[in-house]
Amino acid sequence: MMKLLILLVVVLGVMAIAQLARVYELTARLRGKREEDISAADNRMNARLMWAFLIAYHAFFLWLVMAYGDKMLPVAASEHGAETDWLLNFNWIILLIAFVLTNVLLFWFAGKYIYSKDRKAFWQPHNNKLELIWTVIPAGVLAVIIIMGLTTWGKITAPAGPGAVEVELYAKQFDWTARYPGADGVLGATDFRLINGTNPLGIVTKESIQLRMDEIDASIAGSDSLLANTIMADNKRAEVTEQVERLRRTQARIVNLRTVMELDIKEKGSASQYLYGADDIVTKDFYLPVRKEAKILIRSRDVIHSAYIPHLRSQMNAVPGMTTTMKMVPTITTDSMRTHVMKDDTFDFILLCNKICGASHYNMQMPLTVTTATDYEKWMAEQFKKPFQAPPADATPAAPAVVDSTTVTVPVTAQASVITN
Amino acid sequence: MGATTAHSAEHAHTAHHHHEESFISKYIFSHDHKMIGKQFLVTAIFMAWVAVIMSLIFRLQLAWPGEGFAFTSFFLGEKWAPGGVLDPNMYLALVTIHGTIMVFFVLTGGLSGTFANLLIPLQIGARDMASGFINMLSYWFFLMSSVVMLASLFVEGGPASSGWTVYPPLSALPQTIPGSGAGMTLWLVSMTLFIASSLLGGLNYVATILNLRTKGMKMTRLPLTMWAILITAVLGVLSFPVLLSAALLLLMDRSMGTSFYLSDIHVAGEALDHVGGSPVLFQHLFWFLGHPEVYIVLLPALGITSEIISTNARKPIFGYRAMIGSILAIGFLSFIVWGHHMFVTGMNPFLGSVFVATTLLIAIPSAVKVFNYITTLWRGNIIFTPAMLFSVGLVATFIAGGLTGIILADSALDINVHDTYFVVAHFHIVMGMSAIFGMFAGIYHWFPKMYGRMMNTKLGYAHFWITFVCAFGVFFPMHFIGLAGAPRRYYSYSEFPMFNGVMDLNVLVTVFAIIGALAQVIFTYNFFYSMKRGPKAVQNPWKSNTLEWTTPVEHLHGNWPGPLPVVHRWPYDYSKPGKQEDWVSQITPLEHDEEEH
């Protein structure tokens, strides 16, 4: 009933407008007026509206700035962030001058030179001197903007220094995981074929390789038994066979991975990244120490995501098949933000996903906690107790592991996955 | 009607050349450029309404997240809007198709397709395009492309949902989002047809403008609309094939097991076989078209504006040669700025710097054009036709949108606004306002040429002022939402207390969007009503100098009943000193003591 009424109102509204238009048309024709002849009254009305719009436009802009200026991002909480905020304000000043100048001239002229058949427009088809002036001045201003912008960009994108805190942000549909290098101070190598429930980031160690191989063996065995002992539709049989083929291919590549790893260790000795994965810390807690350079490595499991931390003015895409990196120096702790800046105990720095990645793109977030250096050390010491792989019983916790696969005990059992419908 | 110069000369001798025209050959499979232009326009208006309704649906969700609306369930049904609440996957599908339709079908097909086809032969003094048959094909590919795109709305997994930029792996793998199944395949098919249409059209436009100008129509006597459309066509011919290659590689990754864009992916519980590719490759290929594409969208609007401002200010366009130079500079530079869409992709930062420099450079010719438009108005004798209103409006929106481009071009600043509503504000103001205003201006101005009747002026005024106010009301607040850090393509912000302060702006935006959309009903009604029942037009209602106004009001195959016109001067002799009238048609010979500008 409601819908019918709304539809009726709309239709009647349209008809009303149509009839009004028809009335105007007919009266105009009665007066011998042609549609293309714009009356002096109409010209004046539009000219006045141009002037009114100029005022309203700037008033709207001003109102938005006043009402929402303080609801945008607070002071930047990183070193480069403070610089880019300054640069942004510098740009705004230039842009706003250009904005007001051009708009005022545009709307003022539009409203001022109303048509009169008793005069003619001023004949000036060109003025090359003027063209030169308003080409050179913007060029000069833009050159300044370019130089300043690129200087800052160069600093932001320069490689991190040697003492930087390293942490990896791992993105997948639809959450983030952080990985810290652990006691050995180096992030271990990863491979996506090792990903499973207990190794969500695909960290490479001799054990994780073996576990994955065993898991795949079990899956293949399960599927083979299914194929041998169960009656299935043809397409289902083809599906299961295809799956087995895929698993075998994955296995073959994991064997390759093992070879690559062994060669790499042989070649680089203790510099090989493959030796450092066991003590990595995989966690949902993302912590950074204040006033220390942080080097963030970013990876993705499935589609492009983006690590965006607006309060730190940092952003970098997470691209499957690549490791991207960004660096920053946080300058305000979470506590400080809560107490002094936001005056809100519930405040948290947020890492959010900023590249369309699927249904829950709008809720793919992780809080970031920035703490003092001492609190960070304390937190890290706790994290060292929860490495990716428990160390062998006889190894000292802080030593870089010389991997001896015969004595490792793994805290979790491999989960064989059986193919189900 | 494949016309070569010799053929045209032949036609010159036969006045009122009547082909025996059936309904089919006149309205459906027409080779006549004027009919083809109108076909593009009507198709684009229909597609625009589809995209507008989509935008209203997702704007309702953004203003009142999680609330059910009868409007939403009317269009989407229970599956995609249970209880009238928009489904998150369908949200992404709607923004994807909205963007695709608006950028390609409305602002490329509807702007270039309409005005290039309508105006080129008329403004250069030719009987028709170089090849009327290819021209007809370009419309039919456009129509087929539209049909396929609309068909994709009805597949089970929904239409393409990875944004109009369709980055892989999201767009390559159906396991990551349902719209990347059949919906994405149809999107790629539709775009292939669209690209074919654009290429066929573009080649025709370039060939015609370069080869079929009438006697006396030197390049430096061409109306600026022609210059703009020429450069636009060149841009299209050079850049659309790259999008085609991007699409073909994506098709191969999706269906043939290749790994152009894919590597190291673990999804839906398994490690995929694809190894060695890079998603960044797609972005380079896509944006190599993507950036020129936005100038393909914008340049015709700028050209149209030059014509309309000059005619309605009764004053020559200020700086004709500088305007040509700017169009050429913008055209050239548009090919070397694409990386500014990729500052945070993990691309080499040095490469990023190069793109910062080239992108900021493109601001210079853009600024020159704005200054020239404003100076044309200075001491003019201004008549406010609806077309003139939209043209002045275009300059205002171009100022606003162009200036925020400078912030986005600065990579250090882009870090914090990339993919936020700040970007959404910028591109909507330059495309959803400047370009569409150019299209509206062109429609109001050339309606008498298209349909031999006049659109209603008062309705035109209402349409302009409501649209102008509402469009600013929609897009200006988005700058603030973006500077608060709010990402684009988010179904809802209720999971983030940090955005609470700016969320009531979403309500303001949606309210303006609803009113603005209703204002387009006024236009649509005016357009279709006037087509049949508008007051009959005279030959040159705007007292304009260009050649199209020297053709008879009733459409003629071959445009001029007698021989082709001969051109003696540039198109901008308005209010020329020493002349009785405040306009002098291009076909008027110079007086014996008169100097040509």
C-alpha cells in the first residue's frame, strides 16, 4: 500500500512538472518568444544565482572545516608522519589560494557580464604575455611542490637502518598476523606450500617440511582408499583424482623446496634464512617500541591487501608472490594517545586493510600497541617463550639452532585431512 | 556510404540525395553518423540510470548501515538483500559495476561516442565519417557490450565485484569472491566488445578529421571541440589495446592455468599451481589505459566547454592556440603518469618519483585551460542557456577536482590518502561532475541539431541548479571522510570507532545523492519529451559560427543539400570589431579589408 502511494506521488509529481513546463512553453509561444531566446530576467536570475552560489560554496567549505576539522586524524604518531602533515598543510595553503582566486574570478565574471544587445563583448582573442605568465608561475610553484614532495618521499622510502626492529605483517582473507624474528633476531624463510592449520604463515624448518609431507601423504592415502573402496559418481571420481594429482605436485615441489633449502644452507652456512624460522613468533599482537625505527615486511596469502595505519601515516600493499616493505619511527605511545591526545581510554592504533579483498574487507583489522622501549623488551621476553616451534629439549634457548631433525619434538600433532564431500 | 573525397564531390552534385530508407536502415543499422551519435546517447542515458540506481542502493547502506530498505529489496530481491539489507558481496559488486558503467559506458561511449559521431562530419564540413559501415559497427559493439555487462548482473555468483579496477588475484580467483566467477568472465567479454567499439570509432574519428575536412578548413580553423575529440581518439587508439592485453592475460590466468599475475597463492585450503607471476604487472597494464582513459573522459568535455562558453559569451575563446597546445600537452603527458595510481603497490620508489614529476607537470596545461575559460568570460556578453550554465559549472568543478589531484600526485602525501574517500572525492568531482557536466552541456547545446527541436529552458535551469548544489553536497564532504582515514570500498564503518566523528557526513552525502538523482528525472523527462514534442528549432538557434549550424534543421544524408561549405575563417569571430552582428559564420568570406585572426 505504502509503495503504491509513493509510486503515485512520484508519477503525479512528474506529471505536475510536465504540466508546468507545458504551461511555460505555451505562454512563451503566445508571447511570440522562442525557446532559445533567453530573457533578460532569466539571464539576471542566473547571474545572481552564480553570485549566490559563490557565497554558499565557500560557506559550505568553511562549515565543513569548522565542524569536522577536529574529527579527522589527530597529530601524526610517527616521525615521517609529522613531516608529511606539515607538507600537506603547506600544499593546502597554496591550493586554497588558487582555489579562492579562480573561483571568485569565475563566479564574479559569470555574474557580472550579463548580456545586453546594446553592447558587444570585448574583442581579445589572445594575449601571449598573459599565457606566459600563467604558465610560468604555476610551473614554478609546482616545481617547488615536486622538489619538497620528492625529498620527503626519498626519506620515507629509503631502506631501514641496521638497528631497526623487524616485524612481518601477514595478510589473508580476512585477518592480519604478526611475525617477529624471535631470539635469533632473524625472520625465517617461508614457502606457501607449507601452509596448514599449525603453520599458517608457511615458515620453513626441517620439521615443518616433514610435517607437511606427512600430512599430504595421509591425505593422498585417504583419497586413494576412497577411490579404491567407494562407489562414486564419475565427476566426483574425477574431482578426487584431480585433487590427488594436485597434492602430488605440491609434494614434488616441497621436495624441491627441501633441496633448495639444503643447497642454500650449504652455500651460505649460518647466513641462510632457512635456519632461523623455528623461533619466530607468530602472534595476533602487534607491538612496536616508541622512538625506534621499525621495518615492516608485508606478505599476503591470497589476494592483494594493504597495510594501512592512518595514525602513523603509513601504507603499503600486501601482494601475493612478493614481500613489500615500509618503515616508520613511532613517536607517541598508545598510553600517551589515550591520556593526552585522544583523551579516550578505549583508543588504539589500528592497522586496517586498504585494498579491496573480498566480502569482509570492511572488517580486516588489527590493533597496534606502541609502548616504551622497556615495556617492549618485557613483552618480547614473554613472546620468546612461545616460538613457532618448541626448541629441542637439549638446545639452549638463545643459540641459533643447528637443526638436527632426529631429536625434535613438536608440540602439536599433524592433522591429516581427509577428503570429504 | 563509404565516403572518400572523390565520392563526396560526386555527392555535391546531387541535391537531396535520397536513399530508399527502411525503418531498419534508418533507425537500427544506420550508417549515418548523426543517427549513430543519437544511438550512443540514448544507450548511455539508459546505462547511466542503471548506475545511478546502484549508487543509491549502496549510499543507503553507507548512510544507515545494516538497515533494511524496500528500495534495496525491490531491485535486489531476498538473495542479495535479505530483509532489505544489502549483502556485503553485492555491495562490492554494485560499486564495481557502477564504476565500470559510468567510466566506460556513460563517459566514454556516451560522451565521445555521441559527440564525436554527431559533430565531426558536421564541424569539419564532410558528408559523413570516413567509413559509415565501421561507424555503425562501433555502435553495435557498444550495444552488445552493454547487453553483456547487464547480463552479468543476473548470474548466480553475482557480477564482477573486485572494483572497476579488477585487480587480480581477487578478480582471477572465484574462490576469493563469488563475483569473480561467471560475473567476471562476462565483465571481460563485455569489455573486449567495448574496446572493439572504441577502437573502431577512434580510428574512424582520426581518419575523418585528418582527411575529410572541407576546403578552407585548415587544422588551425578547427573548432576546439574537434581538436579535443581528435586527441581523445588518438589516446583511445593507443591505450585501449593495452587494456585488451591486460584482459586477455587475465582470461588466460583464469581459464588456462597461466601465471601472468599469480604466484604463491594459498586459498580455500590449498596451494595453487600458479607460480612466477605478479599482480603488479596487471596494475601497470591496466593503468596504462586507465590514466589516458580519464583524459579520454575529460578532454571532449573540455572541448565542448570551449565551444559553448565562447558562443554564449559572444566572445572568442581566449588563447585558441594555447588551448590547442594544452590539449596536446595533456594528451602526451597522460601516457606517462599512470604510475601515480601505484605509489603504494611495492613498486620501486624511484619509479614512483618519476611519476610524481610527470603527474604534477600535467597540472600546468590544465591550469592554463582554466585561466583561459575564465578570461573568456571576462568582459563577455553572457547568455545563460542551460548549456552555458553547465559549462561554467564544469570550470568550477574542474578547479576543485584538479587541485586535489595535486595532493594525490605527491607520493609522500598519497601514502595517507591512497584508496581513501579523498580519492573517491577527487575522481568523482572531475568525472562525476566536470565530465558529466560537459556531456549535459553538449546535449542541451546540440539537441536542436540532433532532433530539430528545443529542450525546455526552465527545466534546464532547474536541472542545472539542483544538480550543481547536490553534486557538491555529495562529493565535497568525502574529502573530509577520506582525510579521517576512511578507506573506500568499505561496506560499513561500524567496526571502527575511529571514524565515528565523520560518519554523519555519510548521511549528508546520501541525502544530497537522493535529491541529486531525482533532479536527473527532470533532465530525462525533458530530453525524451522534447525529442518528440519540443518546440521546433531554427537552423542556428544559438547564433554560432561553426559549420554544423549551416546544415538544414531536417536531417539530410550527406548533411548539406548542395555542395560542401567552404571555410574562410576560424570559428571564434564573436563580437568582432567592425562587424554588424556579434557573430560571423565560418563560411562567411573575409571582407576586402578584413584580417583573419
